[in-house]
Amino acid sequence: MRPASGNTLTIISVATGVLAAVGVALAWLPILRERDALALADQASRLELVSLLAADRVVSLVGEGKGSSLRPTTSRSPPPEPERISSIRSLVEPSLQRILTLAGVQHILVLDGRLRLVSAVPSRPGAVYGDLIADPAVQACTPDLETGSFGESRAMFTEPGRGRSQAICSPLLGSGGELLGSIVVVGDSEQVLRESRRPGRDLLIIVGFASAAGLLGLGGMRRLLAPLSQVSRAAGRIASGERDVRVEVRGTEEMKQLAHAMNALASSVESREDEIGDRMRVVQQLSRMVAHEVRNPLQSLSLLVTLARTEPDEATRDGQLALIEDEIQALEGVVQRFLSQSGPLRVVPVQTDLVEVLERAAAIAHPRAAARGVRLRVHAPARLPVLADGTLVRRALENLLLNAIEFAGTVPGRPGSIVVSLLPERDQITIVVDDDGPGVPPDMRERIFEPDVTAKPGGIGLGLALVRQVFDAHQGYIRCEESPMRGARFIAGLPRRSTAGAER
């Protein structure tokens, strides 16, 4: 079976890349080894200078001879006393710390002639001073303890958690050549090697070798990778939020598969964005509806609470408190219904007296009307039984009344009056709300029921939108006209569907 052209080109390109990489490695490894050796030798020279400086400083600080803190030792010498170790540390460690900081080495150890630790920077745990220590650097120091001969030595070793390090061990000799101890200076060889292989210099050499090797596979790679730039640009546009981004399906079989995958990804991202956007719009509108349904009744409830607090008649006060309690329960029910639904407004129709619903809505609106000097009149028969969701209809009527109160009496020369009428007909009940305000301009009478459209300063354009939702959910209607009172007239129709005892 003949392999697909895309697969063949891939194999050729990969093989060419492998050969180029092997060629570069074979040419580069000897150079790396030589440069590493030079870097380590240079580090050893620096460590030798540091060790000589540290040894000279230690001998000058602790002195020599019988009265010195650091005395010659033999194979029978006892371990140094804690007091002597403390004296040596207090004398030499501040100077050694400065040398360590300036020279940039890992640590410096001071040992007596028996290779027992008497000082160190950075400091070691107190228990290890005066005894042999398990430090790889100390293994580089191999004096003849019987004869006291000691020479400078250099060693490479690996420290756990640090990698490769290099140690230089130098003797501490008295003026008579007697062995007082030794200095061990340790440097970080890994850091030295990393600095010797700086990317800038290495890149120039590697590019030189790789350029020649890369030309061998350029023909096959160009055909294989040409469509990738288009895919890359498309991915960047998708990431920046651009829509309708698609990649042309062309090239090798592998590139076609990649283009199909990129187009599928773009479609998936757009669908997900649309879904999230729709959900966010629903959530925003729902939150605003809930806020609107809470804010307006709270103002009326506040006035009722004030009236109840100052009402001297107990029976009247009890009636006001009962009205407040009923309104709070109805308000809670409406809010819960908004929060629990995600589609069109659902109604729960029960047998309801529309006159009682209107009277309760008027009672809630009356304190605000009185506070603004607006007269509110209701014309209705004794009873009007209908099959409807009384809570939602009451909220709709409250919104209509509160909206009318905002505008009634705002035109000079008009007293401020609102008239609400219930007009029973054969198949429906018509609700008419008239006010003597400035009215609604003709070009806004249809749009006034849309969300975010309002003629009221500071309004959010949701009250009348909610009213229309309520009447639409009952298969009714609502419209706006000019009132005989020269203000606005809102006419709503509610299907009757009443029992046999309904008023006509």
C-alpha cells in the first residue's frame, strides 16, 4: 500500500531533522568538552587564590605556637575543646564570611591537623564542630597525619541537591612549617559551566552548523509546513475574540485534518460564546426585574409603616399592618417565581375576585399618591370573579398605578388625579387607568412596553415590560392611548373565564 503524501513528507522531514541534529551534536560535543575543561581550570585558579587568602587570614587571626587558638596536632592529639573552637570561630568566621561573599564560593571549611572541623561558613550545626564531618569536599584533603606532610589538592565531586562542585584544599602552616590545619574552599561548578555556555554565543555556533543541515530538508519541509502559518494566524484571531474565522482546507492530508480541526474548534467556540451570551442576557434581565419588583413596593411599604406607627386607632393600625404583611408575602412570591423560571412567565390561575385585587393594589399605592398630593379614584362593581393569577395581576396593577402617580399632577394647572375603572364585558374585563400627567408621545406608545424603554427620569424601563408579560401570560393585552384627562390612558384586557356567578 502506498503511504499518503503527507505521511511520506513527514517521514522525510523528520529523518532530515534527525540527521541534522546528529551532525550538529557530533561537531559541537568536542567544543563543549574543551570549553568545560577550560572553565573548570579557571575556576580552580580562582579557588586557589581564595584558599591562599583565607589561609593567610586565619593564621594571622588565630596566631601560632603554644598560646594560639589553633595549635599543631599529632596522631595522639585529643579533639579540640569547645572553648577553643568557640574562640576560633569568633575570630575567623566574620572574615571568612566576607571572603565567601566577595568571591562567590559555596562554602569554606577550617580543619585542624586531624581533619576535625573547627570553623565553617556558612555555619554548620553546633554538634559537628570538633569532630570529623561527612563532607565530600573533605575527602579531597589527604595529608599524611603521621609525618605531618600536606600538599595542596584539587578535587571534583557531586553534592546532593547541588550538582557538580570543585574543592581546593590548602594547608595551614606555621612560621616553622608545622601543620596547623587545612582550609577547604568549595565552588559551584554547575554555575560555572552554565555561564560558560551562554545561549548567545552557543546560538551563533549552532546556527552555523544547523543552517547547512537544514537546507537539505528545506524542499520537503516547505511543502509540509506552508499551511501552518495560515492555521497559526487563524488561531490568533480566534484567541482575540474574532468570529467567523475559517481556514482553507488544502495541502497534505495531515494539513487538511488540521484545518478541519481548526474550523470545528472555531465553530465550537462561537457556539459556546453565543450560549454564554444568551445566558448572561437572561441573568441580567432577570436580576433587573427582581430589583424593580422589590424597589417599588418597598417605597409604598415604607409609607404604610410610617402611617401605622402614627395611627392612633388600633383597628385602623391593625388593618394597615395586615396590608403590609400581605404585600410582603405577595412580593416574596413574585420574586421567587422570577428566580425559579427560565422561560416565559408562567401563571397559576385560580378563582379570583378582580375587584379585591384592584382594591389591594390601590391600598398599596394610596400612601404614595397622598404623599404627592394625587387623588386616586376607583370605579368598579361589587365583585368580578375571574380565573387568573391574582398575585401577578395585582403586581401588574400596582406597577400601572405607581407609574401613573409619578406623572399625575406634574403639568401646571392640572390637579393631579388618577382614575381606575373595571369594565366587565361578555368575554373579558377591561381595565382602564387614566391620569392627568403629560401623557406618552405617540411615537413611544408602542415601544413603552419594551424593556429598557422609559419616559420617566431615572427609570430603568422594566415596569411596563413586566405588566405586558403578565397580561400576555393570561392571553390578554395592554396598550397605551391618550386619556380624556389629557394625560396617559392604559387599557388592559383580561379574559374573563369566570364562573356562573360572575358580575356582568
